[in-house]
Amino acid sequence: MLKTIDVGLMANHLPAHKGVIHRLEIYENNTKDLQLNVILKKQIIIMENHVKVMNQLLNQTPNIVLPPIPQDVPMNNNHTMKPDTMFEDSSVALDVHFTATAMAKENFLSASNMKDPQAKKLHVEMALQQLEIAKQYEMLAQQLGWLTHPNASDMERNAAISPNYPVPNHPTMVNKNNSTNLYMNNQNNIN
């Protein structure tokens, strides 16, 4: 028998899925980039599967299996490359990347609070699927120049090292040629 907390978490999660699926379908019908469209379709399918799995959990169906992320997705024959859609593909990609990441976090959080072992396991699997979809969006966005992650400089990385937990043999700990120790400078700057 499912615990009240498990039922409550899924009852709150199901309407959110419905809204997200609807938004993804709108995006799918308004994107120009075919790769983005494919990932959107995959996310729609996995989220529909997540709804089915949660309903099976609520119906106490035994031995529930979460279907994997589809590799090949049926393309919408009505999908036309609209030159003047109301959405920019780059904005869609960033929004759905954020959405997939948020759904993954929500699933992990739900799993951590669930009592039923099967519900917990399935929600972890759902979270991992959302993370995989988020990774696909991120890779596409980086490939098309819609998303960049600047590299931290050596100085920025060294400044981030906590003075309370020095790293042995780290360059910030070594005083070369009687020069001022960067580690000590970082400590003084913090104080």
C-alpha cells in the first residue's frame, strides 16, 4: 500500500506533467530546427511514459517498468518549417533545457521523500531520463552557439580554493622565489 506522502507527491506532479507536455507540443509544432524537434518529441514521449508509470503506481500495478528514452521518434507529418514562428529556436532550446533540468530535480527530490521502494526507484529513473534529455538540449545549444560555458581562469580557480582546506602541493601553497604566496593573499583578501 502506498504511503500518503507518495500519493501526494504524485498527485502534485501529474498536473505539472500535463502542463509541460502541452507546452512541449506547442514548441514542437513551432520549431524550425529538425534536431530540436526530435529532442522535443523524445521529451514528450518520456513525459507521457512518466504519467503512465505514476498512474500505474497509484493503481498499485505490480512490476512496473519505465520505458527507455526512444532512439527513433515518429516525426509529425504536419511539422512545417515555418519561417516566421512566434518562438525563436534558441529560446525554445534554452527553455526546454531548463525545464528538463527542473523536472529531473523534482523527480530526485520526490524520490528522496518517497517511502515505497518501487515508487522511489522509478522516480530516480525518471530523473535520469530528464537529465539525459537536458544533456541532449545542451549539446545541441552548444553546437549551434546558443549556449556557452566560459572556462574559469587559473586565477579564478585558485581564488575559489577554500583557505580552510588547503590542497597539499597546490601551486597556491608553494612560495617560489620568495614571491608573495598567492594562498596567503587569498586568505588576506577573504578576511
